[in-house]
Amino acid sequence: MLTTKDVALKSGFSFSTVAAALRNDPRVAAATRERILEVASAMGYRKNAFAAGLAKARAGGPHEFRATIAFLNIHRIPGSMRKSYRIISFLEGAEKRAQLLGYNLEVFRIFEPNLSGRRLSDILTARGIEGVILYGEPKESDACMGWPLDWNRFSVAIAGEGISGLGFHFAFSDAFHATMVAVQRVLSAGYQRVALVESPRADIDSAPDRTESAFLYYTHSLHASERIAPLHLAFQPRTRNTKLYQKEGEKFKKWFFKHRPQVILTRATEDLLGWLGEINMKVPRDVGLVDLALLPNRKGFAGVEERAGEIGAAALDLVSNGLLSGSVGRPVHPTGVFIQGDWVPGDSFDERGPAGSALRKKKTRSASSALSRKSAK
């Protein structure tokens, strides 16, 4: 897309003069203004309404211009957005930032019946939508890559690690930082047998690689006898009550009895909590659980929070920057924004360390003995 700078170079006038002429500033001589407009027209220059509207808003002027940015939900299952706290948080964060910058945000599902990529491209273009935020699942990346949406019409950014490999700007949670914070917290409490259990969560693609890298780096100082290799599970959350899920549950139980970790770092906290209960292991009495992507709706868990709302806002900023600069399509060098989270204490991890866990076990045994004596009477 041509810019004011391009018109200035072609016409021979200064950037400030051209910018003023293109907005019909009366302080520019009529002959000069007409010459600049002729050059701009011949070049095919089109005024960037996004930049003009935002500049006016920053100057304290009224918000006369409102552009719409599309939030494309790349989930095949209808209603998935309403069921996911994470997606809702992404959307809410993007909406708040959109309102602040003078945009509207509208949700579209890619996999609607009779909706081809070409048709959606035409719908978005007809409605003047030039900005797109993508969110979806890892397995949809290939489908999205081959989906015939005319990406060259739009400024695009991805929210969350769900889809990757598309070559667009992206806003992710900082999985490496989250793992670093968690490992350091666990080791500083005095635990030595810390383990990592990873599963290909439906909306996480590249996070496991960064998580495992951080885990191995920050646990290399432990004695070899204390180090536990990460466990990789193959299930997806929505595959519960399937043979694969049950098989992975048995795999986890065997691994647990073999290695006896004191603390487990994971993103599958609720699944592990259920499996541990099946083998009569109490959290945090027998083993601590730390969530590496903790959301506010997971009450009682300790871990590193995932600021999903801020990720959505960052994705909106990336799209807005593209609109303001006239950048559309896949960038030569994609920009990545990683949002870091803070530690959140919770009941699933005893920060007093092994001594605290031992005290919990002693109190539990004492209470059980007292209950038994009372029952006998």
C-alpha cells in the first residue's frame, strides 16, 4: 500500500506539505494542493482512514471513524467459544483494547456451512473489514493454511498458541518464563523430585517445546538421581471417556509409582487430579500440582497465571499497527509478543516444602486414627 512518504518522494514536496495537502489543509496553496492530489491519484494512493481516525482521536477529537476488526474462531465444533474460558478471555481483552482505539470487534466462525474462504473474504471486504485476529486449535493450522481466504487483503495476528506456522504476527503466553518461575518456586521451597507432565492441550501448539526447554534448563543442577524425565501424554481434553484417555491415565499412574515425584508441573491439572484420586493420592499431601497456564476459573490451584485478556489485547495491537502502516498479508519478518504471568499461590502446592507435606501427612494420620477410635467406641 502506498504511503504519504511515497507521494512526497514522487511529487518532490516535503512530507509535511504532502500530508497537509492530502487532508485538504487550507494553509497549503491551491496550486500546490492540486499538483499533489494529481500525483497521488496517478500513483493509486488511497487515504489510510485507520491512521486518520486514530490520529484525530489521539489529538482529542471526536471518534468519527469506527473500523471493524474480525475475530475469526477456527474451531470446527459449534459453541466451542462459549464453553472456553480462555477464548472468552482472549475476546474480552481484544474488545476492551478495540474500544480504547476506536475499533469494533466482530466474531466470525470459519467452519460455517456453505461458507468458503473466498466468500468470507468478499464478505469482510464488502463490510470494510481489513483487520483479522485468528484463534484456533493446533490441528486446524494446516486446514487454515490451505483455506482459500485471501490473506493479502488483511492485516492479521494470531492470539494464543493454538495455531502456528501461518507466518503472521502473534501474541502468546510466555511458556518459558512460566516454567522458569514455577521451577524456581518449587526448588526454593526445598523440593527435589519435581516432574513435568505435558499434554497437547487443544489450544496449545508450540508451548510444550518452550516449556520443556525451560524445565530441563532449570532442573539440570539437580542430582542425577533426583531428575525425572518429562512425561508426554497424547490425549486432548475433549477426548475424555475414550479408550485413548483411559490408556493415557494408566500410563500416568505407572509413571507416577515408578518415579514418585514430590511436585508435578503441568497444564492438565484437572486431569491429573482425577487420576491421582483414583490411586488414593491426595493433593498436596502426597504430591503437589502446579498449573503452568493458570486461569482465574481454576480455583484452588497454585501456578503461574496466563494473562489471556492481555494476549487478546496484544493481538489487537498487532492488527492495529498493521492497519495504520498499511501492511497486509504475511509479513517478511513476523513480530511475536510474549505475555508473562505471575506466581499465584494455591491449595494444590504446599509452599512450606517437604516438611510441610510431612506435617500434613502426620495430621491426616492422627485424624484418621482418632476417627477410627471414635468409631470403635
